[in-house]
Amino acid sequence: MVIAMYNILPTNDLKPHTEKSTCECKPRVIFENGEIIIIHNSYDGREGLELYNELINKVDNGKKQ
């Protein structure tokens, strides 16, 4: 049985990633439908900005109702 493994990598990051679960960025590993998905974190912290924008949009949408 062959298990597929996929790496989700940020583009244009500050430094290169190792396409393994032991990458320095401390990626999240998900097992789904017999596949391994490795989701890498960015070195520039863009996830924090994305979360902030998502929360602000939820607050703004709540005010419009």
C-alpha cells in the first residue's frame, strides 16, 4: 500500500522549508483519507495577520446586520 504525502508550503517565505514533518517551521500534520498532509507555517508570521483580518471581518459583518 502506497501512502500519498502532500506538503502545503507558503510562497515567497523568508527562508526555505524542508518538505518533512520535522521542518523548522513546526508544521501541522493531518491524516485524511489514507493520505498525509503536512501544512507548513510561514516564517514571516502571515498566519497571524490572516487570523486578525478574519476576526475583524466577522466583527464588521456583525455590525452590518
